[in-house]
Amino acid sequence: MNNVDTGFTFKRGLHLKNRLVVAPMTTKMSFFDGVVTNDEIEYYGLRSGEVGAFITAAANVHENGKGWDGELGVYEDRFIPGLAKLAAAIKKNQTKAILQIFHAGRMTDSNILHGSQPVAPSAVAAERPDAQTPRELTETEILEIIESFKQATERAIKAGFDGVEIHGANTYLIQQFFSPHSNRRTDEWGGTLEKRFKFINDLVDGVTEVVDRSDVKDFIVGYRFSPEEYEEPGIRLQDTLFLVDQLANKPLDYVHLSIGNYRNHSVSEAYQEKPIIAYIKETINDRLPLIGVGDIRNGADAKEVLATADLAAVGRAILIDPHWAQKVLDDQDHLIRTELSHYDRDELRISNGVWGFLEAMMPERLQ
């Protein structure tokens, strides 16, 4: 059992003052061109200072990787000044700032990309309403995207962040390479489970090499993943345990589970005995720290997650109550605000994008 208020030090040297982390959540608060806004800086600053670390919403590493309007950009040097302000807003009272970096792949459309066709490992549309069929990436383009992640990491270092999180979850491009649904390639980038892992392998190596070659101190690299897909064929928990086993041998600082509820069990019949998070932790076997997440609402939930995971990430609860972390650290669960009304939106810096996220995830707690 890990205590909420005990510190944690990653192998690259970064120290967290406690084991609470703000999970990455879509805000749609950036300018149309990906530049950070003042509203966004206030939103992050309001929820910082109490938690050990804050992971930002996804920042796209390539122009053709944009997933939605209002998304952070990190694909050019012009974004560095705004990102530096964002990092500074988070880094108060020793809270650490981690930039999540991603590419949407097929989970976007030509309207978002100003007329360009989305790209993916294979020309297979996602199973969702109005999904567009993407164009299959060439090998040259695959290598360019890996390079884009490396350059994004360099920009995160220059902007003063304390780490990057590689967003390999939620059906975006990195996960698309690993999934048998979105990756139907027959070259070295697809086919077998091992070949579908190649993109992730090369990407993780590329990003960690950038950090280790630089003179930055205490800068960490994490990896987020989703355990299962509903598509057929799709990623199953057995595939994910292979992925986690491979990642646990890489020079990463942590892996971060993306799941709606930390209590969730697998849909696979072979993995019904315990929650998914327990199988993940067992597979890691203490080789890497694990961030647990999923509908953590109070200190009791956080402690339950920390019985398995090394760190606990909270999302929706801290949107509703920016002082959630301090109330948990002070063992004052009864003081946590649990509902959000339209009247509080301005005070809590809840934009239309954040409100939409909450409506989709937990409408019962909105008034």
C-alpha cells in the first residue's frame, strides 16, 4: 500500500511531493492554430500546486496529427513561448508539469485538417459514425512522424516541462499501429503482434534517446495505453500484457493505464479473476512505476488504487473541485465538491470544451 502523501522519485531523478497526478483531459481551449490561450493557462494554474504532477491535454506533434479544434500544438518552434507559460503555470509549489504528445491518426477528419485526408497505418476507417477512410502512411512518412515526436520532446524540454507522456491510448495513431483493426500492413510495420509493436518500440527509443542525449536533468518519459478495444479484430488484454511486458524493459519512467474505472474487469474470459489493473501490475513485476486511473472520486478511491499502482491519476473530480487534492491529503473527503453547475463555470474556468467532456463522461454530476 502506497500512502497518498508520500513522495515518489522516478529513475531519471524527478521527485514528486505526493502520489496524486492530474490525468490528461481534453480542454479544447487553445487557439485555432494550437497556440496556448490565457484562459487555458488559468484553467491549469487553478488546479495546480497541490498535486505531485499535472499531465496536460494532448499536444499534436505533426500538422496532419490534429484531432480536434482547440488542441495544443507542439509541432513547430513557434509554440514554445506559449508552452513555456503553460509549464510555468503548472509548476507552482513544486507540482511537476508533463506534456502529453500525440498524433490523432485516423481519429480526425478532413475538416479539422483543412482539406487533407487523415492518415493511418492502413486505409481502414474507424468504427464510429461518419468516420473517414484514412490514407495509408508510407514508410518515409512513418519515420517522419517518429522524428516529429522526438522534436516535440526537444520543444517540451526547451519550454521547461518536467517530462513528456507518449499518448499510446484512446485509439489514436500509436495505438492504431498496435491494433489489428487499424493496422493491416504486411511490411515490417505490421502483421504479427511483434511487427505491430515496431512503431511503438522505435518511437519510445527515439524519444528516450532525445532526453538522455540532452543535458536536461530530472526530465521523465511516460507511456499511456488503453487495455482493450471492442473492434473485431482488435486489441485484447492478452495483447496489452505483451505490450506492457515489452515496455517494462524500455528506458521509460512510468506506464499509465487509460481506463474509465479502476475497478473494471476484462471482457476476455481468460482474465476475469481480478481487475485489469491487477493484471497490468503483475506483468510489470516492479520493472516500472504504474499510474492507475479511472473514476477516482475521493481519498478512499485513491488509496484503493494505490494498493496496486504507484501513483493515482484523477481527472473529472479535480475539474469539479480544484482543491480536491488538498482535501484528500488532509483526509477531508466530506468537503469535496461533487457536483458542478452552470453558475460555477466561470469561477472554475470550465470552457465549452471542458463542459462537453464532462457532459459525455458524467452528466449525472452536472446541474
